[in-house]
Amino acid sequence: MGVTRTWIFPILRIVIFLAIASALVKMAFFSEAASAGDGPEFPTGVISEPEVAVTVGTIQNDVTVQGTIVADPALPVKATLNGDVTKLLVGVGAPVAADTPVMTIRSETPGAVRDDGTMAPAKVVTVTVLAGSPGVLSALPVIVGQTVAVGDAVGQVAPTSFAVSGTLAPDQQYRLLTRPTEAEVTITGSPAPFICTQLTITSALAGADPASDPNGGAPASGATVRCGVPGEVTVFAGLGAELTLAGGVAENVLTVPVTSVEGSSGAGSVYLRLPDGTSESAAVVIGLNDGVNVEIKEGLAEGDLVLQFIPGAPQVGVDMGDGCMSFPDGSVTCGP
């Protein structure tokens, strides 16, 4: 018993202490290196491209454009005779109708020499120039006695009507396969929307005179949308407005996200998911586009799997609703 207490127990304590110390040293100095070395040799994650199925749905193709209330441009009052201004009948600021007389112009042509050597009486012609359009006479840049020629702008009439004007981005033009003739307008602070008519979509021509541009010659990155405000609607120049252009509705059609399609109008392509996990490009015919989904007229069948994002596409997020965005790398972010 004395030998056990004197030699065996102390030796066992030393052995146990050394074993514990050895384990601690190994954990402290070798576990991190082993873990770091396992990463490249034994990958633990797989990156996969998200895919979506072709589904049947409805495409409501409404294009929204931010615009501004603008006063219709002034229209010129033009001289209708070569001659001298003899009388001004209205002043600047006066309201006029289309048939309101504005001024008189007199032309005198000397008479011809008769056979007997005498002069025939001079030929005198007097005309009354009308305003030509309703509104307010905003300019009258002539004076009595001034000589004018046919076609000269002798005044300006500012109409009391207004229009809504905005810029249609190039990609939005692709969505308007048929040009609308009216739009729904919502005015900032207005109690209710209204329908504007006589809608036009125009693009600036190279070399055009900026003075002839109803928008004042300001450069635009797209086409100009413009429509008239009904006379019974009270508006003021400078108010902000939102135009909603109806580009058509397609019901019970095949649809895929816009991010799945290369192309914006007519012909396009998607990437089909193959059974072996790879993908290949397939041609499709594109129809209406609501900015989120696009109609597929030909090239796909319901249930076909296509890549949600075109390979190599920029990291542009797609709104999934509820404040969540989906990205081409498969990630999803949610929040404000």
C-alpha cells in the first residue's frame, strides 16, 4: 500500500497531465491549419443557376410616363398682303377668337399708262388680318406704317389650352406595339384622374430647328409623349403629372420573366434547362411585356424550364414582391 501511494499514483497523475497537455497543444496549433487545408480539397457548397417554369398568365401592358402640364405653344398671326399696316385693331393682352380682326393692311399699285399718255388710277387693296385661333394676343411686333410681306408673323396668339408632355424611354417604346390615341392622367394633388386625347409620340429629327419644337428645343433621351387636357379640367402650367398608356392586354398566354429573355420585341431567345443540368439557347417569338413578365408567342410550351437570368447578364434585381429582390447569382434580398 505504501508503494502504491509513493510511486504508482504520482506516476499516473503525470501521465494524465501529459495527455491533457498534448491534446490542448494539438487543438491550439493544428486544428486551424487542418481546417484551412480542407477547404479547397473538399468543397461544401454548390452554385446553381436559378430556373423558372413557363406558365400561363395575363400580361397587362400599361406604360407609365412622368410628365408635366405645359401651356400649348403660341400660334402666329400672319400677314395676308404685301403692304403697309394702316391700323391696329386690338392690343397685346386682349382675348381674341379665331375671327377677331387684328389689323388692316393697305397695298397701293400705281396705275398703268393709257394709250393717250395719261395715268390710270392707282389700284388700292385693303385687307383685314384675323387672329386665326382663339386665345390671348400675346405679341404684336408691328406699328402703323410698317411695311410687311405675305406670310410675315405680325402677331402671336397664346391659346388658353394645356397639354401633358413627358419623355418615353427607348425601352418603353418597345412595349407599345400599337400606338395609343389617349392616356389616363393623374395630376399631383388632383382629386381624380382624367383622360387626355389626341395623344402623339414624336422623336426629334436630326438637324431640326429647335424653335419649331413645342417643348422648347430641350434635348430628350427618348420620344416625346404629348396629349391635350380637356377644357373642363382645371390645370396650371408646371404641375407634375403621370401618364398611363394602355399598350394592350394578353390573357391566357405563355409567360416568363423579362430577365429570362434576350431581346425586347419580336424575335428573342431564352436558355432551356437540359436533363443533364446544362442549358442551351432557344429562339422564341416575343409578344406583350409588362416590365416584369413577357408573353411568349412561339418557341416554348407550358412547364418548360428556362434560366431565370440570361448567362452573363448584369446583376439587375427582379422585384419578387413584399420588398424582396432576386438577383442572377441566385441571391435574394428583402428589406427597405
